[in-house]
Amino acid sequence: MLATKRTVLLSGVLAVALLLLANSRTWVEGSVSDAVVQSAHTTASGGKAAPAVLAATLVGAAAVLAAITTGRIARWIAAVIAVLAGVVAIVATLVVIRGPKGALRDSATSLTGHTGDQAVTAHLTFWPWVGLLGGVLLLLTGGLAVIGARAWSGLSSRYDAPAARKAATRSDWDLLSDGEDPTDRPSGSDTIEQPRSSD
């Protein structure tokens, strides 16, 4: 079965790693010319060209983690949020892929503050495609979490509060070590009923 917690965790980690890496790299290169800046070489990183990708990445990472560690209802909600985060990352990346000139123009405008007529030449690097791959993988991770959520159990007993876990697993030897008498139990807990003699 693909929809296991381990698979979801691994694919989620890979998706987030790809998105974070792509976000920090240059997505668009080219030049912007106008009456003010003349002609200037300009670049736009993923963070500048598609700021929504970083937000979706952080939300998706938190959602995947919640999906594999929380209870049933919260798990479903987190899985759906992971799916939506993947969709946002994909859409934001596709906007840049389909319109690199707009991304470069926005980047130049933010640097110069000039919003007049601009002649823009732009071409994509391969990093937007890495970001797109990360978004698709995040979407698939959320989908696997939705599928597997009904069969997953909660956290194991090792995540219980120490006092509760200790109380549930203390043996007679543990009681003796703590100076307690294991035979001193409340009435009716571990008593053996003696057979009644018939008169």
C-alpha cells in the first residue's frame, strides 16, 4: 500500500525540499529597458517571481506533519490542506512559466520604483520546473494522506504522558523497587474467591 505514513512523510519532505530550493534560485533572466533605466540586465528569483510558492510550501509542510501525527478528524483536515497547498504552489508556478516577462517586469519595478512603459526580454531557467515538480509532489502527498487517513492509527503509546505510561506498565517488581507492596491492592481487584463449603 502506497498510502502509508512513511511514504507520505518521505514524499512530503522531498516536495518541501524541492520547493524551498527552487524558491531561492533564479527563475527568470532578461533585460528591462525604458527611458529611466535604459537597458538593464534583470533577474527574478522564485521568491520574487512567485511569493505564494513559499507560503504554500510552509503551509504544506505543517499540514503533512499534522496529517501523520494527529487524530482522525484533524488528520483529514490536514490532508486536505496539504492538497490545497500543492494546488496553490502549482498555480503560482504556472503563472510565471506562462508569463516570464510579467514576472521580470514586476521585479524591475520593485527595484526601480518606475512603472512606465518598459521593453522586456525574458527567458526561464530550469528552476520554475523544479518548483512545479515540488508542487505536484506536494499535491500527491496530500492525496496519499487523504487516502491513507482512514487506515492510520494515532500515535503509539511511546508518545503518551510519562506518568500514564508508567502506571500502565508497572510490574510487581517495579512496585517492590519503589517500596510498595504489590499484594496490597484494593478489595476486589485481584482477589480469588474461595469456594463456599456446604453445610
